[in-house]
Amino acid sequence: MAIRQLLVYLNEGYEWIVDIDLEKFFDNVPQDKLMSLVHDIINDGDTESLIRKYLKAGVMTPEGYEETKLGTPQGGNLSPLLSNIMLNELDKKLETRGLRFIRYADDCVIAVKSESSARRVMRTVSDWIQRKLGLKVNMTKTHITWPSKLKYLGFGFYKDSKSKEWKCRPHQEAVKKFKGRLKELTCRKRPGTVTSKIEKINQVTRGWINYYALGSMKTAMTEIDAHLRTRLRVIIWKQWKVPKKRQWGLQKLGIGKDLARLTAYCGDRYYWIATKTCVVRAISKDVLTKAGLISCLDYYNERHALKLC
């Protein structure tokens, strides 16, 4: 929803982005200010006392117990709610000023129509956050940018050359991280059966694509799909180990005896074998699909269509 709304603002002409960075937000929340806001909302002594104890409980570090005189516990189930209570004041301030903004937890961007407006908004909003909320704004990371250079919630943005509209896609850093995770899961030295590896790959693929399904990424998914199948062929070839087993495996998958034998004795030139020989035809997309592998491209097309509905 946050990305959808940001795209609406961009396509309405609000193309200058003020990216506000709150320095170590969860570590720097002033507890007294937070509790006063909690009191304004619930005005219940017992509940406020429990919340205060939660904030003051302290944390265990490798060096031992440390008091928490500032901030809210990261990862605590109450911290996201408390952060929204604190930053709801920022929301109200920005709404009062009539600004177009998106905030997801402590990630906040403001969209305006000109560079001069962006500079003014960045200065005044940063000053208000520090004075009224007691939070630290990281002025080295808070900046003004163009949508094509923005990374927000893992998404990047580009202007479609045909429709002349702003659209989103996974940021290149997110794609790189996804590729790295798949590379880790398909390392041929990693223990486990092909089936167990495919199950883990599917879990990672579903989670990543479900998050980024709103974005445009057919090209990236096609490339990742092909590379993933190649790496799985390498794993299978390595697990077959000896020429006799390799010949048997290829013949079982429909390769003629002579070609299977010739290929089986090609040795361990893994990537050449997995991309340039009959292994590509034997261990095809259909074969891997029957083994349980989810196609990144097919799954993306399915989820993307649902997101656009």
C-alpha cells in the first residue's frame, strides 16, 4: 500500500523526494515523551505502568545486563505499536501542512513538486522532529533525491518510456541479495538431497516474490530462472558422481545411449556440461518442475497479476 500510494504521488507530478532518515530510531526514542503520548491515548494507570516496566526492563548483551534509559526494545512485540504512537505526531504535522508523504514504521518520504520546496520541507520537518519529538535526524543520510535514485522499502523506481508513468521494481541491491541467497542454497558443496534443496529454494522464492510482486521484474526473473536451473543441473551431475551413474541418469531422462555415454565421460567441467550439452535437454524446466521446483518467472507472473487486480 505504501508503494502504491507513492506511485500515485509521483504520477501526479510530485517528483522531488525528501527522504527522512531517523538515526537509530528504536534506540533513541525518548521514553518520557513516548509515555506522555501513551497517556493521552489510553489514560489508564495500570497499563501505562506495564508499558513503562517494559521500556525499563533492560537488555542482555554479550557484556551482561544493560539498563534501557532510552529507546524501545528492537524486536519486541510492543515496539512497532509504540513507534507508531510516537510517529503519529509526525503524520499529523505533515497532514496539517498539506504535504504528500508516505511513512512505513520509521521510513518516511515526502513528495513535493519543486527542488526549492524540497529544501524548505527537509529543513523545517527535520527541525520539528528534533525539537518536538526529541528524535535524532541523521542529516548525512537525510537527503533530496529524484525517484529514479530512491530506494524505499527495497523498491526502486523508473519512468516507463511508453506510458510515461512512474513504476516500481525491486531495487538492484534487493535483486543482488536474492541472487546471493539462491547461490548459497545451490552451492554444490552444500549437503542435502536435491529435493530438500528445492524445498528451501521454493520457500525463499515464494517469500521474496510475494513481497516484490507489485514491481516490474520479468527480465530479472527470466535471468534468475535460467541461472537457477543451471546450478541445479550442476548439483545433480555432481551427485551422480561416476560415468556409469551419469549415463544411467541421462538415459532415464530420455537421452540416447551413445550420446549419454559420450556426455557421461566428459568429466567434471560442471558449468560447461550444465549449459552446453544434452544435460540441458535431459534436466529441463519440465523435469525440474516435476521435481517440485517453482519457476521464478511463472510464480511472479501469477502473483503480479493478482497484485494488479
